[in-house]
Amino acid sequence: MLIDDVNRYISLRRSLGYKLRDQAKNLISYANFADANAERFVSISTVIDWTGGARTPRHRKRLYGEVIRFARFVAAEDPRHEVPRPGYYSAPSSRPVPYIYSDDEIALILDAASKLSRSWQTPNRPETYVMLFGLLAATGLRISEALKLKFRDISPNGTLHVRRTKFHKDRFVPLHTTVADALQRYIDLRAKTPVPGPYIFAESTGRQLRYHRARRAFAGIIEEHNIAIGRAIRPRMHDFRHTFATRTLEQTELVRGAIDRRAVALSTYLGHVEIANTYWYLQATPDLLRRVSESGEKLMAMEAVDAP
């Protein structure tokens, strides 16, 4: 039965660090659909029948791609499984173009956060959001990673231990001395607040600060101060991560291979599983791509002059 192969595939992928929450549900649904049709092997026609019931073109494309990856896995063991060809469904890309904050905009956001009203739900609300937004901007952490930070995750030498990230991996994130000092001052302030629990960013109950509260505070600042007004997709907290990555790549020196070395280091720092996710910033940020292109042209011109 295909459901057995699906369960084995899911277990293997999860052991490699992938969560596969929605993907697991989708593949189990597909396997049940195939089993109901008495099919023991992946059949392209059945895959198309199953994905055809999806709500939107984008959803059909995603389901189709998930089955392709599963089919490749089982077909490697038994060629009786058919592997659907990519491209059967088309849909517009859903990955939004990142918004890159200017230094002035980041300063404005932090200043606005420092003036937020107090709240019984979030002790030291202004200080909390100044530290949270500042940490995101200075480190490129995912918002989920920042909210999960506990006091035990900060080492005396100013390094963050980011645990169980998006792909179930741990990594260490060194902090600039100015960021480490600011974080220590915030922790000292937190120690004076009678809030239980181990979380650095906490609510009055001691539980970690909930994402929707942080998002609402951030969206209010963006709206009030007209940051990127008129943009179809308003800037998000996650764009701090995009900004950090872009600025880091922009600072790469003009020597051959430097962009590759910087991208590898940045990929490790950000916790990317694939280097392609880091190189995505080159194509997703036109200004950065233009600068890299111009730098490449200058480098080739310099090497042409130096050639014997």
C-alpha cells in the first residue's frame, strides 16, 4: 500500500530536519486516494486526478510538486512507480519581493517602539519591542527564533544559541559588542520585573511573547509613520532578515570568489539549509544584483589590464 511508503518517506525526511506538517497531511491524503483506487504504485493519471481537486492553481502546483518528490523517492527503489514531469501546473510565484529598510527607517522604527504605550500584557512594552526589533535588524534572526530565546541561550561571550530552528537544527549566532551590551541592559531590566518563566521576550504570565502581539505593534508603527506607503505588500518584521542579508552581501569586497565565500558564511549564520536560499537575495534585490554585476565588470576589466 502506498500509505506505507508515504509514512516511511515522511519519517526519513523528518529525521533529516524537515517538519513536513502540511506536506505530510497532503501525502497521506494522496496515498488514501490512491489506495481507494486499488493502486499500489504512483500513477501519473491518479496524481492529476487527485491534484485537480485543489482549490487554486497555486495549491494544485504545490500538491503536484510534493508528490513528485515522493515519487522520485519510491521510484529509486521500484521503477514501477511513475514520476510525474515538472511543469504540468503553472502558477505565479508566491514569494514576495523583500523590502530593504534604510538605516533611517530602522532608526525610526526603534524610536517609535520606544514611545509605545505601556501594557499589562507585556511588561516593559516599549523596551521589549525596541530590543526585539533591534535584535532582528542586527542579527537577521527569524522572528520565531527571537521569540523562543531563553536566558540560558545567551553565553557570557555574547553569543546566542538558537535552538531547534526551522529545520530542527541548532546554530550559534555571535553578536556585535553593541548588540550584546544592549541585550544585557534589557535582561537587567527584565530581572527587575516580577515575570516568571525562562523567556527573554515574555508576557505578564511568563509565556513567550506571542507573535500576533509583536506583529500588531510592528504594523502599527509602519502604518503610523508611513513607511513604504503605497506599497502593495507592507514591510514585515521578516524584512529585517532580508535587510541584514542584503547589507551583508553589499559589503563584500571586490575580489574574485569573495561573493561566494561571503554567501557561504552568511548561509551558515542565517541557518539556511540550502545555499540557493542565500543566493536568492541577489536576484530578489535588483539594486544588489546591479551592484554585483557592476563589480564583476570592473573586476574583469582590472584583470584584463593586468594580463601579460
